[in-house]
Amino acid sequence: MRKAYHEELDRIAESLVEMTHLAASAMSRATTALLDADVHLADSVITADADIDARREQIDLLSFDLLALQQPVATDLRVVVTSMRMSSDIERMGDLARHVAKVARLRYPASAVPPELRGTFREMGSVAELIVEKVGSVIARRDVEGALEVARDDDAMDRLHRDLFAQVTSSEWPHDTETAVDITLLGRYYERFADHAVSVAERVVWIVTGEWGDEAGGGHDEVADTAPAGA
Amino acid sequence: MRKAYHEELDRIAESLVEMTHLAASAMSRATTALLDADVHLADSVITADADIDARREQIDLLSFDLLALQQPVATDLRVVVTSMRMSSDIERMGDLARHVAKVARLRYPASAVPPELRGTFREMGSVAELIVEKVGSVIARRDVEGALEVARDDDAMDRLHRDLFAQVTSSEWPHDTETAVDITLLGRYYERFADHAVSVAERVVWIVTGEWGDEAGGGHDEVADTAPAGA
């Protein structure tokens, strides 16, 4: 019984790590679809999001059964409760990749991203992929140091996001408002993707140390707040 | 012991309902701050968000202790696990009200909303307030019928959101891109606010019936997906 129990806990962690791989792949393909105006790739991201959702449901059912049948305490309880939250964050990351793919799809055969912003989006895509892969290894190894790195990568994403806003809201913006709207939403999708990654990393810190890396979660949205300033 | 236990469960539900009142008040005041360019009101919303965050933390600690000490099963377990998720949704609604207030603050002494869009934002504010108040009563009464109403109110919000996008992305948009960016983000904040309300209502349905009102959660973002089309 106890052995099966710890195997279940391991299975939950493995599923979470797999979810991070799926989210990384989704965001990476969504970025390519966006930059290359590749509608088939965009469709594949949109379709594959159901897999991420299904994983999340699986993890939630497993966690719920563990709570009901095994009544874990102390660290194990923290792990189970936190896993349900991490699955929710990672599922949301999948949604955000899907949103990016949908914008790519919407503007096909054109690209939603003007030439001079391609570099910024390529970089946002790279940071997004890097950050979620790191989160996977943070979960797998319960790596508190790695969790701090994730916060630093999020700072890089915030900088890119601010740059983007500065360009869109500049008086020299040379494109129409439809493009500005697309860029605004796309920027927010990437930024929120990274925010959720930080949130997952912090939950791992909480499992290991019983303390939040930051104040009590949910506060990773400050750049979005100030970004409309174009600062 | 058992009596104390059910009192704790009741306390969690009451705290969730109080959170919905705080979120309703935050969004209502944020909307007024936005339309009247009232920077003091905006600041009060931004400051008060810490109260909502604190409530969430309190509910989470209470829920966690209940899980650890009382090891609830069946419906009680569903209630506790789901409460932690509802607190997270409502806290996020508070964040979104804060985002609206921050845009108001950013554009002060001007209003971020051009005259011809004031009516739409006033309506979005009303729907947001209505929907979160309904969610409070859905939680308090475990009201499955009320939960369906919440979904209908969300449809109204989606329509307003689509109208807004049609205007921003129209070739006749008479304002600068900074305004377009503000309106895009503001529209998304209101729409996400309503999405989280639906999510809370569905969780209540799950507590009562063991079934999701919709497919397994997290799917309430489709309008955001299509909105950039200006459809």
C-alpha cells in the first residue's frame, strides 16, 4: 500500500514534467507558426492543446484519489495539493500557446508580426521555451536553485515585453491598429506564459522549504500593469 | 471535533462569498475610476487588492489545515479542494480589477476610454459586477441554476468584448495606437474577469453534482482567441 502510494506521487510528478514538455513544444511551434505564417503548424498546436488539458484532468483525478484514499499529511499533502495547482498553471500555459497559434491562424496567409518585430518575438519564444523546460527540471529535481533561475528568465521576458510596448505605443508606430492589437495580445500571452512558469517554480520552492520564494503567489503581473505606459 | 469541522467548512464558504463582494466592489470602483479618470479611486482599488490576496491566503491555510487534520472524504473533500481553486479564481478577479485601475491611473488626468466607448465600458463594468455578485450567491446557496445564469451573463460580456474589438480594429478607428492598446488590454481584463466567474460557478456545480457544467474547465477563453479578428 505505502509503496503504491509513493509510486502514485512519483507518477504525478512525472506527469507534471511531461506537461511542461508539451507546453514547451506547443509554445515553440506556436512561435514558428506565427513567424512563418504556417497555418498547418498553428492548427497542430490548437489541436494538441486537448492533450495538455487531458493530462491536467488525469493529474487532478489522481491527486483527488490520493487525498481521498491515502489521506497524506505533512510534505506529501503539500505535494498533492500543490500538484493540482501546478497542473492548472501548466494547462494555462498550453492555452496561451494555443492563443498565439490562433492569432497566427487568423492572419494567415500574412504574418501577424511586422518584420521589425520578428526578432523580439523570436526571442520571446526562446525565453518561453527555455523557462518552461527549466520548470520541468525544477519539478523533477525539486531544484530550489533552478527555481530562482526561472525568476531571472522571467525578468528577461518582462524586458522584451516592455520593449514591445514601447514600440507599439510609440508615435512612430508605422502599422495599423489591427496589428497593434495583435501585438498587444501576443505580448501579453508570452508574458503570462512566463508568469505561470514562475508560479510553478515557486510552488516547488514551497513544497521543499514550506516558504514562498516571493510574497504569497499571484503577484507576477506587474509588468503587464505598467506595460501600457510603454515604459 | 466534528462540529468544529463543519464550522470550519462554513467559514471557508463565507470567506469565499466575502471575497466575491470585495472583487465586485474592486471592479465597480475600477470602472468608475476608469470612466471618471479618478486617480484616488484607482489608488484605493490598487491598495485594497492586498485584502483580497490576504483572504485567499487565509482560505488556503484553513483548507490545508482541514485536509491535514480532518482528512475529509467524499463531498467534504470536494468542497475543500474546490475552495482552494475558487479562492484562486476570485483572487485573480481582484488582480484584473487592479489592472483596470492601473490603466486609469496611468492615463490620469486623461481618461483611457474615448467618449464613444464609455457606454461599452460602463456596460462591461455592470456585467462584471452583476456576475461576481451572482457567483457569491451561487457559492452561498450551492445554486446550480444560478451557475447557469452566470454562464449566460458571460455570453453578454463576450458580446461586449467582440463589439469593442470590432471598433478598435476597424479601419475607421479615429484614435492613436496607444489608446488602441489600452482598450485591447482593458477589454481582455473584463473578459477574463467574467471567465473566472464562470469557472467559480462551474466549480460549485461540480461540488453539488460531481459533474462539470461544461467540459473539464479552463476552456472559457475562446472569445479572446477570436477577438483579434474583430469578429
